[in-house]
Amino acid sequence: MNERLRELARQASVQSFGHIRNAYFEEKFAELIIQECMDALWTESHFMSDLAVEDYQANCKRIKQHFGVE
């Protein structure tokens, strides 16, 4: 597991009150990974183009829908 995944697991553990291997930890860890994926879609072009922002938002929505995250 790379350092970023370790950090996300640590955050999920803290947010699930330290209960490793419970359903809430697993859900929180998955949500953090999904958010990280959406953050990775953001590029410098999004600062310059409304169409790029719309494309980013549409892709984020598709990712959330695919994983069933609200």
C-alpha cells in the first residue's frame, strides 16, 4: 500500500472512531478513495474553461453514481 493509501486508511480509522475492520471504516475508506479519484481529474485547464469545469463535474457525477456514493 502506498503512503497516500495509508494516510486515507488512517483518516478513515479516525473518522470511524478507531474501529478497524468495521463496516463504517470500510465505507469511509472507500469514500476517501473515490474523492481522491475525483480530485485527480482536476487539472489546470479547469481554471480556464467553463466547458472543462462542466466536463469535470459530469465525470465526478459518473464516478459517484458508479460507486453509489451521494
